Amino acid sequence: MPWLHQLLRHDQLELSVLPVQCLCEFLAAGPGGSGGGGGDGGKAGELCQHLRRTVAACEAGARAVLHYYLQRLAHPHAPTRAQAQRGLKLVLSQTEDTSEMDYNADVNPEEWLELLWGLQHWAAVRGEVAARVRAACLVECVPAHVAAYVAFLARHAAAEPAPSARELTPLVLDLSQLVMERTCVMSAILPPAEARDPPPPHDARAHATLYHLTCILHNHINQIRTNDTEDANMETESEEAGEEGEGGEPAWTQGEKLVLHWPNGKRASLHVVVAHAHLKLLCYGPSIYDTNQEMYSWLQSVWVGGGGPGVGAGAGELLPDWLRLHLVRSARPPLLEAGLRALPAHKLALFIQTFGMPVASMTSV
């Protein structure tokens, strides 16, 4: 916007008379952006201070500034996402010096995500921030950025006041889609899912991401599994939370719902992609940060073995063949048994011929 650059060059201009969106755009583009030159660093600093005051002044100001940048985190154009990250770092950080900001360098989300929790009006913007970060997980291609987003969402899900099951459902749906559909990204941010001999050394960051995903799914399934007498209201709330996606578009159809019944009398209605994500995440094993493997062991008891669920009539298949292959290749005994159960020998042979099989899995088979 060259006209905005020319307008901002006027010394007598009152920044408060300009739309927040224009100011955010100019700041994120940098002193050299939008037709500007390197001599506008002072104006950029003034503009940055103005936007910081706007964020701190009132809830409406915080919403306006953050909304502009956060919605661009899920933009399909990578440079636009990078500009949004730079803008967020500038308006959220407390340093007085903006002249040293490298507008060509990538900004890691960890540099600004933690700053959000200290905002004066954090409670008013928390919901939108979480929704925009969720959306960014499904678009961002840099594995380290996706891992940072997942860590933030795990902290959001555990922070007080803790989200209800209805509020967690859209988060779990998006993260389940991340686990099931973005395989290249997941392989870069999680430990190996298949058995390897010898086992690879522990990657602390990968295990941290695995722990964050496990925490979110554990909390959600623990909340939505109810007794028969309690289930009707919970089921309705879960469906309402998951029916619409961004912009009012349906996120998941009713045909993708499962009604699960456990031997202990618990039952739950959830989307099939969530159930598949639970089972696939079990293939990665327990995180080193999962104390005594408590969450992993509980989730494993919920989904496989004698305590596993049965599927209500007319629902989709809980264990399709491709998911059975993941369970078998993990070579973890309870998962291996669940994957092989009712699997015809000719299908197992076809799996092995087509995709191969880790030595540990083949030995167990």
C-alpha cells in the first residue's frame, strides 16, 4: 500500500485516526515494505508502540490487533504467515528497540506464544487465539512451528478455567485431522511409530509434542465417556460443537460419527477421525514425559484389549484394514493383538508383501 507509506511519513499524523488493519499491515511489512525505505525505522518504532498501547488499552483494541495477525497464521501463502509472525512478535514483546528487527528472518512461534498469557485482556481473546492457532496447525508446513502450536494448545486445554468437553471437541477434531492427514509433518515432530532394532535415541522435543497430544486426547475422552444416564446431554453438546467448521461450513458429516460402548457401562459419541487418531497415537508409544506411563496405559486400556469399546449398530468401522496395519507394525503386544484380531491371513500376507514389516513385528506375528 504505497499510499499508506506516504501518509505515515507525515510528522503531524495522528496514528489513532487510521484503521488498525492498515497500521498492522504496515508494521508487519517492515520499514522496507510497501514501497518504504530503510529510513523509516523510527516511524516503525512509533507505530509499534502505538499498537502495543492499543492492545493494552481495552478488550476491543486487543481483539482488533490480534485478530488481524492471528487469522493470517492459516493463510496458504507462506510469506503472509511469516509477516503475521513478525507482527505478533513486535506487538507482544516488551522491548523498546524495534530497529534491530530482521524483517527477512523467520520468527518461531515460541518467541510470541508465551507472551500471550501475560496480556492484560487475555481472558477476552483466549477463545479466538486458540481457534486461530488450531487453524494454523492444519496449514503450517514448518514442523517446529506446528510443534510450538501443539504445545500452546495443550497448555490452553489444561489452563484454568479448563475448557469444557464441548469447548475441547473442535480442538480435538482439528488435532485428530493433523495426526491422521499430515503424515509428513507428524513424522518430523513425533518419535518413530514403528518398532526399530536397536531403538533410536530419545528426541526430547518429539516426546514433548507426543506428550502434549496425549494430554489433550486423554482429557477429552475422559470427559466425554459417560454413563448411559448421563450420555444424552453430552452427546448433543458434542455434536453441536463439531458440526460447523470455519466460516460455518460443516466440518464432519453425521455419517462420520461413532457410538462406542465399553464393558464397564461407559459410552461415548465421537467422530471416527478422533477414534482413529487415538489408536494411531498409541502406535507411537508412551512419551518419556508421561509419568509412569499413566496416561498411555489408561488410553491403551480404553481402546484395546478386554476393556476396549464395541461399536453401535450402523456406525462406521472402528478398525479399518489400514489402521490394523499401523497397529501391527507398532509391534506393541496389545496393539499387535488388536490389529491381528479377525484379520484374515491373506490380508496380512498382502500387507507384508506390499508394505513390508519391521523385524520386531514379524517376530511377534
